[in-house]
Amino acid sequence: MEKRQKQKLYNMPGIYVPQGAAREYSPLALNYIKGCDHGCVYCYVPRIMKRFGKGYVHSNVYAKEEKELMKEIESSCRRHRKSPQQVFLSFLTDPYSSFNDETKLTARVLNILLTHQIPVSILSKGGLRMLQDIELFKQFGENIQVGGSLTFTNTKDSQKWEPGASVPQERFEALHILHNAGVKTWASMEPVIDPQQSLEIMEITHDYVDAYKIGKLNHLKKQEDKVDWGKFLTDAVCIMRGYGKNFYIKKDLLKYKSAGLHLEQHETNMDHLALINKF
């Protein structure tokens, strides 16, 4: 990551171009809160942020003083007004953690993006908390997609690995409600900790999740080495195609593709699932 990009990521806010694996999620992103209270064991953010912010504590959730924050976001959105590319919320936090319950900050950020006609992609483990802004989502029409990080079907496993996040069934329910309300939905199948549960999630959610981004587990080598990633990839592709779903295979998982598995070009194109402005 270039020095300027690091500075933008750490200082916030402002729409920027994500780097590395983050770029697979969206061509543009916006960070407006630092920290998260979900306590996920596998979270990559503390490791990244400590590289250029000594003393960073991810469980300490905060944002800039609101008047200054909104002024900076407004200025950034003016520069990207009617952007043809979607903006992702958010890499440094969950837009629907308990911090947002208190501040309602995500709704105010969404209103600014809507005013400037900028398409948005949201990812959350907040479950039913996401429904706080369902009427706002509807105002975006085709210019928003709302996703859930789906990791387990088993509540006990979820509470062990992601103790502050909503339980799996609540995440499924939220996506079902959003889909029925006409909001485009998607799932981030990453990290994959128990491959069988991840495959079960695809079977459970295919009726109301419109698209899937499928990855693997990283940075926990002992756990990673237990998994036959080539088999998981083949099984996941079989399920996706069987239900006629839109999907993208992330680069880390793609490395395990067997010679006999053919993937279409769009299935490995990181921007295949990104929204194009239809305001």
C-alpha cells in the first residue's frame, strides 16, 4: 500500500481506492468509524492498523467529532458525485455494530451518499440491526446492495469465533427480509472456518441471497492446513451453479483450483458483482 493510501486509511474519512485483497470487495470504499465491538478472533483490522498506528485498540470504537466528520465526508462525496463505481462500507468497522445503535451514524453517511447519487455496497454481521435503515436502502433503488458475512450455521461456533456479532440465524433472517423488501442482497463467504458449515449456508440462503463472494480462511495457519481447499472450491462452485447464482471466487481460494474445474471469466473478475451507477 502506498504511503498516501495508508494515510487515508488511518486518518479517515474520504472515499479511496482499496488496495490488495480489500480491492476484491469494491472499487471504492469509505471508512468513517474506527474499531468494532464484535470481537472476531479472525479479524484482520488490528494487524493492519497497528502497522501505522501505535497503540491502536480495535475494541475502542469511535469517530471524529460529528460536525467535522460530516463536513469531510460531504467534501469527499462532492468530488465523487454521480460516481460510476460503488463505495463500500466499511473496512475498519461494522456499519451496524452497537456503536451505530447509539449514534445512527451509518444512516447519516448513507444520506450523504444518496444525495450525491453514489452507489453503495454494505457488509455487516449486525443481523437485524441492518433493518434500522431498510427504508433508506429502498431509496437507493438499484444503487445499493446489502450483505452479510456468513461464517457458521452453528450458534455455538459463531459465539466462540465472533462473540459480539449477531447469531447466524439472525443474519439469515435479516437478508431474507431485505430480499423480500426488494433490496439486493449478497453474502461474503469469508472466512471459511468450517467448510461444511459454509456449504450448508449456501444451501440455506440461496433463495434470498442474490450474489456470493467466496474466499477462505487466512492468517490462522493451523486451522487453514486442516482444510482441503480444492474440494471446498469445487463443492462451492457446484452449489452456486446448481442454483444459478452470481458468484465470485476470491484470489486466495482460486489458487487451489484443480485442473478439471473450469471457471468462467466473470466468476474470477473482482468487479463482476460491483454495482454500476443507475441513478
